[in-house]
Amino acid sequence: MTLSTSLRREMEKAPPKGSYMPHYFRYLGYRDHLGEPIEQLRAEGIYALFTEPVPHIYRHDLIVGNTRCLYTAQSPLVEQQAASLVGRIGLRHFGTNADHFAPHYQHVLEVGVPGLIGELRQSLARYAGDEGKCRTLQAMLLTVEGFFQMIRHYGEQAEAMKGRKRYDSERLAFIAENCRALLAGPPKTFAQALQLVWLSHTAFMMEGRYAMALGRMDQYLYPFYARDVAAGTLSREGAIVLLENTFAKIPTNDVVNICIGGDDEQGTCQVNELSFCILQAVKNGNVPGPNLSARISPGTPDDFLRACLQSIGTGLGYPALMNDTVNIAALRRYGYEERDVYHYCMVGCIENFITGMQPPWSDGRFDAPRFFEYIFNRGVSEVSGTLGVDTGALSGITSMRAFLRCLEKQLSHGVAEYCATFRAYNDGINQAYYTEPFLSCFCYDCIGRGLDINNGGSKYPSVHGAALMGVGTMSDSLAAIEQVVFIDRAATLTELGEALRCNFEGYEALRAKLLAAPKYGNGDEFVDKYAVWFLDFLSSQFDQYKTRDGGGIYVAMAANTSNISAGKCIAATPDGRLRGEPLSDAASPTYGRDKNGITQTLNSVTRPDYTKAACGTVVNQKLSPAMFCGEKLDKLMALVRTYFKKGGQELQMNATSRKVLLAAMAEPEKYGSLVVRVSGFSDYYVRLSRDVQLDILNRTQHE
């Protein structure tokens, strides 16, 4: 049994005692400083959150840091009262840029925690005459000092536990020494660097942040790895053990993205030995997290791509494969400096992010197929009760081009409504009141500017992602209308509208004609042209809007599992889909309709111009496990290379057979460890809802 496996079992078998009370510890900091300026008050809460809890060290820890310390024996009523005060003072949430952030770990590792404290003091001296900036910087300084004390407490706890029964004193000495080193200056070894990164991530989890990315670990940790290996103090196997020990502590309900691979500014592939170590550690763990993403470029070595596919082929589904060429071109459109563009990573599931240089991410879902009902029902949805635009009587639409113009009016109005709604909640708070002093220290150049991360401190403004759902549903519907109504003249738009309102009851023959029309995912340009139009038109609409501080509205074709919930409140659609059924998933064709093999499926998927989708896309494919072995694996590698060369942006694969999935649904108690790729993340199959299980099961399995 490996050390990381033992650690996971230890964590599962020994649940924390008491109640989870993060608000209580923050309250301890608020309690005696309620009259202070808001920046100071928030900092006092974070300082207490970092310094009051007693660190917990697991028996099998090598890299320490977890949120178990936030469990206490206090009455739950105490947390309830504390949460009431904390709630009244207020905290940011995902929609107001609280998390989904990739910290500037490279800088933190270069200067260390004492270095951050020094930079803050220098900035305080520089802005001595600016009361507002000094308040902001003093708050930031207090939180970093609290983090410094948290590291010290972990080291002291490790020292105090030496000699305790069943604990390894040598391992505890290793932990204590690493913590002491981090108090003295920047990390010097790979273990110390990894420890600083993980304790930083732990601090963010203690603050209640979700989906905080670890970014390009193979780049910022590589100098430490290379020095230790050259000195003979670290082996490849030893590094993998440390990484496994760290990743084992990632909560299974968190989406912690790690990015490996990719090119530098000179176009040179940056895959290194640590890239392979991280990949191996994730593969060995065989659990849903971390969410591993691999940046693939033309220069990516075959052995790295092969190793990625072998990991995916275990059934784990990691890593997701990202096209560096397309993503870099997409990000360039927003005016970032070239060197910063090449340093992008992913946050959350697949969202592209300029590492450590912009406020936390936010996004939302734009469920495009609902706009059909507005055309067929004079601007009203009878299913959801929502309103669109009245584009007139159906009898007045006499051509496919005229129908598209009506749909564009509906979508244009929908985009304007979406952006107005987003701005209302994103900009509906006082940015100066909702400060983030600790997070700001991990973003360039908040310390240098003396400003909060969400109030002008970051190098670049915030961005927002609009996930365009249902490209398959939209494309199939438009192709069906063109074929059945305007070419074959087998029905009028009025008859089609009545059929949709009746959910095709009594119109089974018409539905059969719609289902027989060309379908997206089969390499047929007749229908694929509508996928091209879909992305072109909607990206042009969202390009007209900005975030509160002037950043872009990215678009994506991604939905996680929202295609299922959105489908429940969307009427029947012209592709033959029934009311309440799921929409097509992300950038993938509608499952079961891509019948000409994976080559033609990917030919269709590459037709849209994904450089207009700076957020990213998700293309889910299900392949036979046999495709990840022997000669077939070489063919699969060639398929991926060609797909990316033709402009595909992202690819993620399940390699679990339909037979195994059905067995897991029938006898879930026997398949508790079965991990599958869901959408922008992986999860245990038997823990998913029945709807999501069926969505995965119904994906076309390519042989």
C-alpha cells in the first residue's frame, strides 16, 4: 500500500470530531475590532482564521495542510451565531469574483513569505501619504503575518508530536524542518516549495474559496526539482510520492485544476520531467481530483502525449487535452502581453486564465435552444414562462435566411439581457467594501499598486465567461428546418410550431422527418455550417459587452451537466428533441446522432473557429478501452494531432465500456471506486445523479 493510499484511508476512516466552524474562527477576529475600517476588520477575521485553529497532521503526511483544523467541539449554535455576524458583514461569492483563481505562485516561491512581508512594508513606505492605499496594504500585511504564524504552528505541531505512538518521528522532523525553512526565507528544495504552495492553497480553502487552481506546477516547481535531482537529494520516484501525498488531500468535491505542458513565448515546448511526474501522480491516485489539464502543441513530444492517453485510458479521464495553438490565439484577441498569454493556465473545469494577473473568474450559462420557442410562440415561452422578442407571425417567414434573421434578433436580445443581468449582480456591490486582502497578495501587482485585487490592483481587468449551450441541438434544429420546411416542403413553420407546442403528440410523422434530417457530428457540411454560424454570431454579440472594469466577455461551448437541467425547462425543439430532454452537451454533437465514426465526428467539431472562444470548450468522446492499447494507441495519437491541427480546441475522453457502466448502475456497491469523465471534471460514477449517469451512458461509444 502506498503512502498516499494510506493517507486517503486514514482521512476516510477517521472523520473529524465536532462541527465545522469556519465562521466561528473568523468571528473571533471580528469580535474585538468591529469599529475598525472594513479593510482592517476583514484582515482581523482572516488573521484569526489562520492563527486560532490547532493544525491537524495526519499520520501519513509528508506535505501538511488541511481544513480539519476548522472542526471544534463548540456547540453548532455558536457557529450559527458567528455565521450571522459574518454574513451581515458580507463575503464575496462566485458571481462577484471570490474564487476560481490561479495564484501567482511563481513569485511567491521566488520571494517566500518573509519576502512578501518585506514587499508589503516597502509599498507601505512608498504610499505613506495615501490613507486609502495604506489601509489596504496594512490589511494585506496582517493576513500574510497570520499565514506566517500558521506555517509556524504547523512546524511546532510536528515537533510536539515526535515520539507519539504510531507516528513516524523522522517524517515529523521532515515536516518541521520544511516549515522552519519557510519562515526563514524562500523555499530552497522541491519539498519546501511544494509545502509552501499547498499551505497557501489550504489557507484559501480555509477562507472558503472553491476551485482555486494550482496552475502550471510543472513550470514553477521545476527549478526546485531539477536542483534537487542534480544534487542527488531527490529522485523522480521521491517527487511522485510527495505529489501524491499532496493531491490525496484535495477534497473530492473540489475542482482544483493543474496545468502541465504548453509552449513558451519562443514556441518551444516546455514539457519536462516534472510534467511526467505530475501526470504519474494523478494517474496513481485514481481519484476524481485534481482536475488535470495538458496543454498540447505541435512540438509536444510523442512520449508525453502517449503518457496522457494512457492515463485517460485507465478510465480516470485525466488529463483533458488543450490545444495550445488555438487557446493562445483566442487570448491574444484581448490585448494581453505576449509573455503573459503564454503563461495561461485553466481554472475550474477548462476556463482559460491569465495566471495571477486578473481577478477571480466568473461565468454563466447561455442556453441558446430556448430561443426557438420565442419565434414559434410570439416571444413567450409557455414552458419556462420567460420572455423573448416577438418577431412576428410565422407565415411572414418565407425563407431559411429570414428564419435565421428572426433567430439572430432573439439571440441578440438574449445576449443583451444576459449581460445586463450579469452586470447587475457582479457590479451590484461596493467593490471597496468587499476587500480580499490575503488573495490580493497572490496577484500581480496588487502590492505594488497598493490596491485590492477586485478594485484596480490586478494587472488586467476581470473577465466573464458565457457558456454557450446546445450547439448540437441548435445545429440539428436549423438543418431540420431547412431540410423539412424549406427544401422538402413537408411542413410549414406554422405546422412545426404546433407540433412543438404539442411535444410532437399527434405529429409523430413530422418528428420522424425532422429526426431523419442531417445531424451534426457526421462530417456533413449541410448541418455543420450552422455550428460555424452559432459560434461566429454569438461571439460577435458578446464581444460588444465588457465587465465592470473593462474586461472581455469570453464565450465557451461548455456546460458541465447544465445541459440536463436546462433541457428540463426548454420546450421541444425542431431537431425532434422532446420537451424536458437534455440539450446536446457542450461542444459535442447530440449523443447517438454521430453515427459515422469518430473521424467524421471530429471533422464536424473542428469546423467552428474556436479562436473566438477564449474561455474554452468541452468535447466529450467515449472510446472503447481497446483504443488506448498497442497499435490503436498510435492511431489515437495521430487522431488527436490531426484534430488539433484542424482547429479543435479541447478533447476529453471516457474509456469505460457501456457494459461496465450498466453494471455499476445495477450494483453500485461493487463499483464505488469507478471514476469517469463527466464533463469539465471527473467523478465517481455511482455518486452521480441518475440523469448524469444516463447522459454519460448515452454518449456514442466509438470503436
